[in-house]
Amino acid sequence: MSDTNRSPGDRLTEVFDLVGPLYRRAQRKVEQDAPIEGLSVGVRAVLNLLREHGPMTVPQMGRAQALSRQFVQRMINDAAGRGLVESVANPAHKRSSLIRLTEQGRAVITAVIDRERAELRRIGGDLTDAEVTACLRVLSRLLGHLDDIDMD
């Protein structure tokens, strides 16, 4: 059956079929390049989240990344052991500290992101803004549809 005869719902299965391998290959690429900074994919994810959003609690990071609190806590412990993040008092919740980047953590994640962006510019140079916008719209819709999945 040609693509034009298939429903958008049927075609979305193709998206899921690509997202898994894409994620796993990107994860391996990060881990291959990470020895420069010594980051795992999980630590990279939490450092980038803090870079983008500022100080957050472990549960907030877990919800934002669809990861369990336990996994996020392990990544935070690893990052803290390397001096990349620190805990600070949370005025909104006495028992749940805020986690924030240290200066060293900000420098490390900035170097990783800069390197990744340079690579993505190289491989995505022939994509139009409209194509990227459509891709983001589709992936956001799919992610939103799965918002009710409990990650803990």
C-alpha cells in the first residue's frame, strides 16, 4: 500500500519505528564523545535540563524527562561527585532541595552542547525550517499523548 493510501495513524507507527533506533544511536554517540567530559547520557540529560531551566528538584527533573526519581537521583549523585551540581535550599519545600549547576557543571554541559550542535548543523544542513517544525509538531503531539504514563 502506498503512503498516500495509509492513514496518518498508520504512518505514525513509522515514526515510533524510527525514534527508538534514533535515540539509541544518539545515546551511543554521546557516550562515545563523552569521555572528553566524562559524562554518561543520564548525567548529560540532567545537566542540560538544569542549563535550560535553572535549579530544579529531583522529582521535577524526573517528570520533565520522563525518568524515575531514583534514576535522576543516581545521575545527580554522579554529577555532584564530579563537582558539576550542588544542592541548595528550596524555599518552596524544606525537604526537597533544589539542584543547580556549578560553574564547572555549566562549562562542561556548554562544551557538550556546543559540540552536539556543530554535529547536528553538519548533518541537518539540507533540512528546511518547515521540515524541522513539522517534525517537532509531530513528536510533541506523540509525547503529549503519552503524558499520563507514570515513570516511577
